[in-house]
Amino acid sequence: MEHLLIFIIQILGIGFNVWGKVKELDKLYADDTLEDVFKLFWKTDRITVFISLWIMAAYGLFYFVTLNYAPPSVIGFEYLDLSFFGGALVIGYGGQAIVYKALGKAVDIANKKIDDQK
């Protein structure tokens, strides 16, 4: 059950970050619908979401390994699951932000088009 909750929390973290980028793009493309902006994000930056999913899988594996192979002093920590839940949100949101900063293109493309129109 904890694995599912960690998965959901990470998806929420990734979703929060992606939603922020889509809203930023929506401001730059004021004439387009939100659906068009989402399509632009998906077309140019879907690799960032896929990499975030790999990060999410690695975090789930880390949780599994910790539960099954960590020393009793770690497993006996009263708030172990709670710390992993908080870490899941940070890894989901922060991981997506780092990957987007490294590989994201949609906002750069939008800013370039706006500069070209001036």
C-alpha cells in the first residue's frame, strides 16, 4: 500500500511542476487554447516527463531496498514511511524541475517566437 501512495504522491509532484510550465506557456500563447498549449508542451518536452518517470521508478526501488535490506536501526525509525512520502513529493516535483531545466524547450521556443515577432 505504501508503494502505491508513494507512486501517487510522486505523480502529483510531477503534475504540479508540469502544470506550472503549461500555465507559463499559456501566458506566452494567450491566443491558443489550453489544449493547444498542452499539445505544444507534450510535443516538445515529453522527454522530461519520461525521465521523471524513470526517477520515480528508481525512488520506488530505493524504498523497496530500504524496507527489505536496511539495518534494523533504519527500518525501526518510527517515521520512515512518512519521510519517504515527503521525499516522494520532493523527488516528483524537484526531479521534474531539474530535468525540465536541463532539457526543457517549450518555454524557450515560445520566448524566441515572441522575440522574433518584435
